[in-house]
Amino acid sequence: MTTDTPLLEKDPTKPYIIGIAGSKGKTTVTRLLAHTFQKRRRNTLRVDTDGHFYNGRQRSTMDESKQLYGLVPTVSPGRYLRSLKGVRNGVAVIETAIGCANIYGGLGYRFHHIGIFTNVYEDHIGEGIKDREQLAELKAKYIFRRIYPGGTAIFNADDPYVVDQLFRVPEECTLLPVGMDFSEFDIAKHLKKGGRAVTIKNDVIYTLRGNREFPWLDTKSVPWTFQANFVPSLYNLMFVMGAVFAENDFKMPDRIADRIKSFKLQGGGRLRFLESNKTGIKVLVDYAHEKYSLRKVGQLASKLAEGKTIGIIRLAPDRTDKLLRDTGRYIANNFDTIIVYDKIDGVLRDEVQNVRTGQIRKTGEVSRIVYEAIKKAQSKKHEVHQDIVEADAIAHAFDIAKRGDIIVHIVNDDHKRSESMIKKKLGRFRIKSHT
């Protein structure tokens, strides 16, 4: 791998493929990146957790993928490349899941032109994966190793688990580090050798080359950064800026800032901020599913709240007991009140068996483990409750919330159902400007 390789020759008759891997941020990066290409009038395939989309129109759903293939859309996502058959200068923006490391899944295609590796957190540990090092290795094998010679590896240079896997990037590929402080990567050496990088300074995203800095985007102008207060959103923006920069032969496309600012987070449980017109209660809806993300969204709520914060949370039943307890302890004091609900609630399902480990989880079991861990770790000024059914947890939160309070609702797998229940409780509401 090099800091600056000859540009990869593009074949206009074949799709330009960008693969995205990591624990957090994949879906937002995928959707925003596809949005920028569509705004540039490129025929764009997008594959994410909800299905596959062509030029913004949904062509298949997650349920259809499961019924037909027995796979979620982000496992073996190459099956959707047929949408670009016969299309000139098409681009495919593809979210990938850990199942792509499985012999039964894979990517469904051989190589991508750009591989983006966002971060490595603790989700999936216990599903035959012992630690974050192994998780990083599995992801790197299908996101780094499968970059075309002459392609680009875009990576989180502040994440030690990501950086440790750079040896898997093919020698002929360009490295494009993304970072706030480049704590895990020798950025000075990289730039001295002629490499490029993407960073943020004083809330502005820059590209770096040698000793030169080029400003491109004031992140405070993007509503869902919450005035540059939400760090995960800042990383997502840097990954997207890096990808459009690399795809455009390391020249930033015209009007890229305007195109990014025109993107709106559209449901899917991704950082939606709603306010009741009648009560003044605000709800931050998100999909955080591991301890670091849960803490970050809790910290954001604390910054935005005029009153108290109430977290409605759940964790996946395939997590180990240890990971459930660790998560509970980690977030115990990040909300004034936490209400834990359960994916296995006795309404939608009574039990779930982990297909990898054979472990069976019963109704309320996961929420009880998390509740008990939180209760033991909480200070006296905080509260925790267990309401197994999601609807009951939502009702409980609204019963205790007052004007100026913020409810953080971590949606269930059926995020549309979760959001509809929240909206019903809000009554007439408005989407906050995030500022």
C-alpha cells in the first residue's frame, strides 16, 4: 500500500463500487454518499439495512431479502449489482454486514474501488467472535483485502482496531486516513511522503496534502451534527467527504457542501429529533445498539435538554450476559432515568434461539440482566425501570416527562412501528432543526 498511487482506470461500462464496513455509522454514510452521487446525476445503486434502492427508489426490502435468500440485504449485497447492468458510469454504494465474512454470505462480488472502514465496537462479540481484535480482522478481510489494485482505503485513523488491520490493504492501493487527532496513525510521516488525509478543525472539514490544508464544509451548517456537538455525525461526514474526494480523482466535486447540507435523515431510527407542539416534550429517536453509541446519544441529549433526560433502551438477545452487564454499567449514569424494554416481550415473540450458539433467550430475560446491571451501577440521583413491552416503556416515559425534558428512544427492529408509537404519543409534532 502507498500514500499516493496512480489513479485507478475507470471503465464506464462497469459500476464503480464503494463498500462500507464498521460497527457504527455504516447506514448513514451509505445513504449520504448515495445522495451526493444522485445530486451529481449519477445512476446510483444503494444497498443498506432496509433493502436496495436505485436512484433513490426502493426496489426491494429487508423482509423480501430474508424470504427469498435467507439473508439480510447487507450480506452478499453484490446480488443487487444487476440493477446497474447496461448502465454507463453507474456507482454502487454498498453497506456490508459481518455476515459477509461468512462462507455462506460473502460480498457477492470480487472487488470494490473504495473500501471504507468506520470503527470497531463490541457488537457481535459472543457470536463465535471472542473480542474486538477478531471482529476487526473479520471485517478487514472483506473491506480492506477486497479493494481493487489502485483503489483507495478510507479508514478511521483514531481507532486502533481499524489501524491494526491496514496490513491487509493491497500494496497498490492508496491510504486516505480520516481522523480528528490521528491518535493511532503517523499522520506526519504519511503527509511528508505526499499522502492525503481528511480531518476536522474548529468544526470545519479539511483535506490535507503535505503541509497544505483545504477547507470544504462547516459542520455546524449540517443540522444533524447538532451544532457540531455529536461526534459520530462528524466522523460520518468526514468518511463521505473522503469518498467523494477519492472517487473524483482526489479533486473535491463542485458544490459538495450544498449537496451534503441538502441531505435529511429519513427515519430508520437514525437520529430523528421531534418535539410535541402541545407539551414541549422532545424525543430523540436513534438506533444505537452498543455501549459507546448509547453513551454518545445520552451525552448529546444532556447537552440539548432544558430539563431531564429519559432513555428508553434495549439490547439484542444475541449478546452475551457479560456484554449485557458491561453495557448496563457503562451507560448507567448517562440518563436521569432509564427504562429498559425487551426485544423478546411476550407479544411479538416469546423466545429467541441464537442460531450460532444455540442459546435460548426467554421473555424479559435480556432486559432483566441489563436492568440489574444498571441498578447496581447507578448513583442515587438516577433511576432505572424495566418495562418489557416497548409500548409500555414509551407510555411510562411520557407519563414522567415534562416540558423541556428529552426522551431518547432506541428503536426496535421494526423501526417504523417504533416511530409510529412515538408519534402517536407526541400528538401534533414538529421535526426539530437540531439546533
